[in-house]
Amino acid sequence: MTYLEGVRILDIGDADIVHTDTETSHANIETGVRAILASGAVPVVLGGDHSINIPCIRAFAGRPLHIVQIDAHLDFVDVRHGVRHGHGNPMRRAAEQDHVKGITALGIRNVSSTARDGYEAARAMGDDILSVRQIRKLGIQATLARIPRGVDYYLTIDIDGFDPSIAPGTGTPSHGGFLYYEVLELIDGLTKQGNVIGIDLVEVAPDYDHSGTTTILAAQILLNTIGRIAHNRR
Ligand SMILES: [Mn+2]
């Protein structure tokens, strides 16, 4: 346990991942996130692929929240090749949960994880979807204004939401992504207009980036997110 500017930080270590057994792995993640929530702390969960969001959101059952997703891909696939709990499915699984009151998907672009019917389902289930280009036209403040205020947010950051020029270390890079300050300013605004009660950051694949810049970006955005949560907390 360490203290950073009055913030108590607990590290519960890695969830036990049983390779080839997604369901057991997810159950182990959910147990860990529930333990963090029971302690009164804000879970900050590092992936792993985006499927780890599924047990994280389950762990918040009974706590109404709005999901803010930073991602190149919509991840709203219902079932593909029999897979319901893979990294293309998390937002669909989230939207099915009673405690998830809405989803704002930011940065969605290019060839996606999700086909047309998935986009239609996402919109029908209340997903607000904005591309990087739409956000640049709107500006950060107008983008933030589309997100419900004064509620609890769960922030899920897929590193591929960033541009591959600054985050090449990921499995499905997609050009035309966010730059650092765009995401930081979105997160800064979010922590001022409501409470961020949980975070995951996913899809960092260090082996694909021998320069290490992707992991530094991930650490930088997380450190600054945690700092803003602590600073702007209500
Ligand atoms: Mn994703």
C-alpha cells in the first residue's frame, strides 16, 4: 500500500487467468473487482483484452452507472463464431445489464469489430456513438455535453482509441485515432461533471511495440486519470 497526495493505493495483483478458459478467468476478475469495491476503492483494472470489461461491469451490479468508452471499435457484437464473451462483445454485454444506464462510445472509426446490425442494435439500446472526426468538429466541451451529468461513470479505455502513431502496441491498430490531449481533456471534463467509479485500460500489447511508447502512454493516461479523479472528486 502506498500513498500519493492523500490517495491510498492498493494493488491486489493479477487475476488468475486460466488460458483457454475465458469463463473461469472472468469469474476470477469479477471476484477481484468485487473485493476492491467492498474496500471502498475505485477499481483500476489493466487488461488483457477488452473482454475483461465484462466481469468488471458485472462486479458493479446494483450500482447504476454510465459507461464512457474510448475505443476505435464499437465492440457491440452479440455472438460471433459462438463467442459471447470475447473482446468484440463487451459493450453488448454491458448494455444488457440493468445497472448500465447508457454508453457513450468515443473514437469509433474505420473497419470495426462490429457489423452494421451491431451498430443498429447499439443505437437502439441507447449507445451514443461518435467518431474521432465528429469529436474534432464538435470540440471537447460539446462532446462532454452529450454525456449525462452528475452521474457515476465507468471509464473503459481501449488503447487502440489512440492513433497508432502514438500507440502502435496493440492487436488491432486503427489509423485516425485520438492524440494524447484529446483523451486527457475528455477525461478531465468527465471527472468534473460526475464521479468516475471504475476504470479499465485494455488491449496494450507490449510485444508489438519494442520502443515501449505504448506502455508509457498507457501509464501516463492512467496516472493523470487517477490524479483527476482524486482532485475533482465530489
Ligand atoms: Mn475495444
